Amino acid sequence: MNNSRIKIGRSIVSVSSPFDSLPEDCISNVISFTNPRGACVVASVSKTFNSAAKSDIVWEKFLPPEYPSLIPPSRVFSSKKELYLALCDDPVLIENGKKSLWLEKATGKKCVMLSAMSLSITWGDTLQYWQWITVPETRFEKVAELMDVCWFEIRGRIYIRGLSPRTRYSAYIVFKRANQCYGFENVAIEAGVGVVGEEATKRLIGFGKNRRRGRGRRNLVKPEEREDGWMEIELGDFVVEGELTNSDEIEMSVLETKQLHWKRGLIIHGIEIRPSKIQ
């Protein structure tokens, strides 16, 4: 039986766990019913638990079922834990490079980003209004730069079967401002998130730098800077229930089609969907 040594006052005593006498595979099976954060916590209980918590039996359970198709054959991992951490730290391009997928490290929940190329952008195929450019700080081949529009409309959809069940998700539009950006100061943009075919939950967001408060402006959701240098605004949230169906889709929309004045200078990276901070 393995013992853990702890310090009490000036004395060091050995503490054993009754579970240490169990077969390691049995302990691994029990740990696999927790989550990645829990596995890391119990690893400190004893040497037996530490070894069991690193087992492929544990980390196989934390990987998404489709993980073999996400990893190119050229990449080799020494353990399922190493593979798991790689999927957390290095987003994988899927669907012909138009989306990316990664895992939330503490929970193993799926996160997805819809690239600008996978979004429906009104006038997006007209060079007069939008241009598709390459920037070094993106994981995708192209991003969309707004040249000049008065009708501003972006929509994105995702099947919920591609997400984790029993999870509340938040959706964010990810963008930058070009050197010449105008038409968004103190302008309320309507954001919507909801199941296709049902009434969406809506809120007002603002892309502009101007923080002047005015009638109808104080409740705008403002951008926040990300660690990767992009900006993001939360569009809303939704819940993926326990039973997933193939047909259910979530639509996210960003609209300004009422004032119809000219707008320019946003660079759209995409829409990111990740577990909400509050579940």
C-alpha cells in the first residue's frame, strides 16, 4: 500500500488511502467519471492515484468521440493525456478549413469558431463592399474586411450536434478595427442568438470606440480585448440539452439595417462559440 506523507507541526506522518489497495485500472475507471480538472486534483492524493490519473483509460473518456479524425496521421502522441492537451492548446481546422475546434482545458467541452468564410455576409462577394484578405494573426486562410456598406448583416449557423451536451454556450463575434473605421460610433447593432425557426434572444451591441452615453446607448454591450489581440463582443447564449438531434441549428446574427448610413473598417475574424462562464 502506498502512503502519502504530510507535515503536521514539526512532524511528518504517513497517510494511506484505503483506495490505494485497489487495482490501478479500477481507480482509473473511477477517475474517468470526473472531469480533466478533477483528474488533476486527485493525482495529488498518492503515487497510485497519480499513476491512475495519467492513464489512457481516463483521458480517452475526456476526448470527443470523433478525435481520431481530428489528428493528422503525421502527429504522434505518447499518451491520451498529451493528445488531450494538444487539442486544448492547438485548435484543429475542420470542414475544409472554414471552422476550427478545440477543447476547454478544465472541462473537455468543445469550443468552435466559425471563420468569416463560413458566415453569410450580405454583399460579401462584392469587392465594392467587402474584401477578403490574409492576415498573419489568424488561423484561417482569409478574413473579411468591410469596405463600405449601409446594409450591415452577418449570420452564422452551427448544428448543435457538433457541440457538447448539457452545456450553456456563449457566442462572440471576433473582429478588429482597420485604420480607417467609421459609421459605428454610438450606433446600436442588433445581435440575436437562437434555434433556427424559433424566436431568437436579442440584445444591442456596439462596435464603436465612442463611449458617449446617450438615449438608448447605455445598455450597449461593448467590445473586450482578447489575449490574441482581437476584439470580441458577446452576442448571447444558448443551452445544449442532453439529447442532441441532427436537425437542430443555432443561428447567430449581427444586424444594422435601419439607419442605413455608410459603415467601413471592421475586419471580421469569425464567430466563436465556447462554454459560458456561468453554467
